[in-house]
Amino acid sequence: MKGIYDKVVDLATRRGFFWPSSRDIYAGAPAGFYVYGPLGLRMKEKIVSLWRRKIIIPEGVHEIETPNVLPLKVFEASGHLEHFFDKLVECRRCHSRFRVDKLIEEELGITENLEGLSDDSLLKLIYDNEIKCPKCGALNWTDIKKFNLMFTISVGAETDEPNAALRPETTQGSVVEFRKSFMVMRGKLPFALAQIGRVFRNEISPRRALIRMREFQQLEVHIFFDPEDPDEVYEDRLEPLLDYKLRFLRREDRETGKIVEMTAREGLETGYTINKLITYWLVIYQKFFNEALGFPLERLRYRELIEGEKAHYALAHWDLEIYTDDLGWVELVNNAYRTDYDLSGHMKVSGNDLSVQSNDGTRKVLPHLYEPSIGLDRVIFHELMVAYREDGERTWLQLPRYLAPVEVGVFPLLRRDGLPERAREIYNELIEKGFIAFYDESGSIGRRYRRMDEIGTPVCVTVDHQTLEDNTVTMRDRDTMKQIRVPITRLPEKISRFLNSNVPIEELID
Ligand SMILES: [Zn+2]
């Protein structure tokens, strides 16, 4: 029996959420690049706009856009040239290459702590367990090699040597432009920038659809703050949220997998969440994923990373992860306290002073950086995984209503008696009012409902014979299939209320 993962991939491809790039006509096209079809793209736009509305604007974050291509110097300063690699081994017989950690993980089921092991210990683990080449079955490996994950390129006609790279994260653009942005915006610390952008990583084995890609999209916030005064402004913002419960998998609970619920207050008092600024951002991101994106709390946790797993720049590091039966725990947001690692790296390599004045004007400050970084494609994929429902009769996506790519289906019950004309009028009116509506008159009404259910359309409006008599239509709820009758004049208001709430459709009757 197919798991939900396979069903979601199948549905996504069939209905136009996403599919692998170029593969339809070029069989050997490299993996890890995806096309967003019309439905997937619309969902993506909705998630981005939700993030802007719920986080960027209320938090006073300045959104900027920096190029995908940056000079290699930038990645020398950021440490990516030196540290951003995966370990691989090559089979001496068939020359297939594998990521060491994935090879061991797949054969032995070990997922933890591999990143902390030395090359020799990893190779020993491979030979002790007789892990053979998955391609040809040989047990004859090369030494472990480093493979840098950046796509380097040569820009301009002057050289064929790489002098730039496609960025592997949006962070560096923000760090390089921090001082300039701070000046032009007449900033004060803490000063937060945001970027939405594509990033590129030459993964050795891209896989699992939108989970591990070579080109993907990040939503990042970069909060630069004065390390001597990190709690400026966050005092007030955190106050009403002090009893909010964060869910952590702490390093000491790795073995048991026990998730600890810790209020923001406890996080602060024990020092676990470091300061008010970081605590506040941990809270609002968990809230955003739970309340706005609709992921149940019991599927979410912050996994504390340990030495060896943590990025080279991070002092503290938690992955906000989501659980599904098919994929287990998957990271959605990388939350890293990067200290002044990035700014001081760029100061050193560029020779420019990147510090700014403290808010009281008495000190020079090289700000510290805290960064929550969302992997957008993974979020979209998990929205579909978590929303997927089937009951033998039908398949539906129980998406948060406001994230559905089509908001309302409009149908005439039959293709005669003037019903299509009336339905068209209603469709046009809804479009004009800003709803994303879809008109359909082909096939039986049951099949039209099913097609809308399958892409998660929250509500369908049907024009029938009674409509012609009393100007009412039916509204049908995707999740319960219940229907109510409403006057056409009230339709936009009812749909809008329905889309922006969780109320059952019966509550719209008045
Ligand atoms: Zn081989």
C-alpha cells in the first residue's frame, strides 16, 4: 500500500502543484530541481504573504532583496568555502559516490551524532558493518572526501576561473548589506532584515521531492542586536507570551526522544533560551507554524543541535521540526544564534569596519545575529502531507482554508435551463471581489465536487433551479460535505467569513 508521501507526490504532479524540472522530455536531467505548477505557486504566494502579514510587518522587519550571485570573497568571509561541505565516499569498482552519513543511515538506521565523527571513525563504521556499495555490491571504498556544496561560477569574460557563487543561503546578502541598510533606514538596534529568495546547494543526493533540493527557497529574518543589550524592546513584546509553552527536544533527551514543554518564562529563567530576544522569536515561530500555518502542536518540536551537527557559526541552534509518519521528523526552520561570526568575518576579509553606534551613542557595537530561516518548499510539502485525507469515497486536502490555492468552486447543477449563465455571473462577481474562484460545468456535480476536494478548495457554490426562483445558492463545506443555502447577495460576505475562520459551515446560517 502506498504511503501518504507517495500519494501526495502523485497528487501534486497530477493536479499541478509541483513536478520535477525537465524530466518529461529530458530523461537524464539532474534531480533536485522542481517546477511549481499553478496551484503550488499560488499556495507558495499565500504562505509568503501570510509570513509577511504575521511576522515581517508586525515585527517591524525591513525586507530587502540581494542577488543570487555573490563574489567568492563573501563566502571566504562566511566560512562557506572552508566549512560548507558534505563527506562522500566513492566505490572503487563502479565509481558511484555516496554521502557518508546517508549511506550509514540507510544501512544501519543510525541518524544521530554521525556528523561529530572523524573520517577514520566513519570509514571504520562502514567496514566494520560491511556496508557495501548500493549500486554494485562491492566493499571497496575510497577515503572520505570533502565535497563543497556551493555552485561556483565565473562571472564576466575576463576569467574562466570561478570568482563567484550562487548563494547557499540568503544570510550573507543581509550581512554584507547590514551596515548600508542600517544607515539608510536610520536604524536602531535590534535591527532586523528579511529576505525571500532562492538558494542553491549542490546536494550529492537530492531526494524526497521538495525536501532535499538543489535549488530552493528560503524565508529568512536576520536580527542584528547589541550583545550587551539584547533585551531592548523584547521585554515588552515577550511579556504577554511568558506562559506560552515551547516544545523542545533537548540534547540530554536525544536517547529517549522525550519532548519537554517549557514556558517562555522557564526558558529564560533557566538560561536555556539564552535571552529575551531569542526566546521571543522561538515563541512567535512556533505560534506561526501552529496557529497560522495550521500544523498541530503535537507534530512540532524544537530539536536542539549538538556539537558536530551545529553549523560552524552557531552558538546555539534549534531546528523547528515537523513529524509525519512517512518522513519522521523533518526540519522546517533553522534557528541559529550566529553571534558576530558573520560580521567579523566580513570585516576581516573586506578590511571594512562594519560596526555601528550603540543606541545611546556611547559605544561602537559589532552586532550579534539571530536568524530563523524557513525552508519554504518543505513547508508547502508538509502542508500537503498533513492535509491529506481519504475515506475510500473521496480524497481531500484539509488545508487551512486561507491557504487553499482555489478558494471557491462555482458550478451550475446542470448545463441547461439558464443555470450556467447564472453561475457565470456569480463567478464573475466573486472574481471581481478578489476571490480566487474556479468555474466548472463539465461532468456530474459529484465529480466536480471531488475535483475541488482533491485540491483542497474549501467551499463550492452551486446554482440550481431554486436559484432561479429565490436567488439563493448552496454552499458546500469541503471537510464535512454539509451544505447550506444562502442568498446570493450575502455570498461574498459568507465566503469571506468561512475562508478566514474554522467555523463549520452551518454557523454561517443566520
Ligand atoms: Zn559500486
